[in-house]
Amino acid sequence: MIRVRRVIYISKSRVGSDVAELDAIVARSTARNEAAGITGMLWSNDACFAQVLEGDHDAVGETVDRIRVDPRHFDVDIVSDRTIIHRVFGEWSMIRAIGKPETMAGTAFLVGFAMGERTASARQLYEILVESEGGG
């Protein structure tokens, strides 16, 4: 059985709703994540990001370290960092969730996760997910 690491984080955005910048983030992340064997999804609203990363323990850790110093956001808050049996976000190196049918299952999974956690970070995660699926 292969185990992988799943990190879920939220952060405050410095790019707001700049679609070109969001697309650039996804494009760069897709290339880096594909090379590292990482999969995941990105949600955003005008103020925050939420992201899931799944993959090799060290590769995910290196990605999180890079994310923490990325100037496009700040206040990175790790909501969950767990070892899992199988990927839920295993279809894409990175995709932006914006109400697309192919991202709905991942969003539903994460909404369920956020609703099951009893922390302020999980509540904020839930709010980001709901707002971003509205088209953000």
C-alpha cells in the first residue's frame, strides 16, 4: 500500500481577483507539481486561497516550504497535514476550482472535511470553498 501526504492550507491573497495572475499561479504550479508527482486543487476568493496538495512526503514538504515564502500571499495556515492511503485529488498536477463540473467532487470532499473539523481555520476553509465555487 502506497501512502501519500495530503496538506490542506489557507492563506491571505495579495492578488485578489486578478484572473491573469491566478492563471499564472496555476500554470507554474502545474509544471512544478507534475515534475514532483504532486496533485491538487486551488480555490480562491478576493481575499484568500485554499489549496490541497497530495504526493510524496518530502516533495509536498518542499512545495509547502516554497509556498510559505511566495510573495503572492501571506499568513499561510496549515489546516491539515496527514498521511493518507489514496489520493482524492489525483487527476491534476494543479487545477483551479471555479465551478467546473470536474472540480465539484474535490470541492465536495473538502467541504465535508471542513464541516467535520471544529476549528476557526476549517470554518475559514469552508467559506473560501463556498465563495470560490460561485465563480471566483
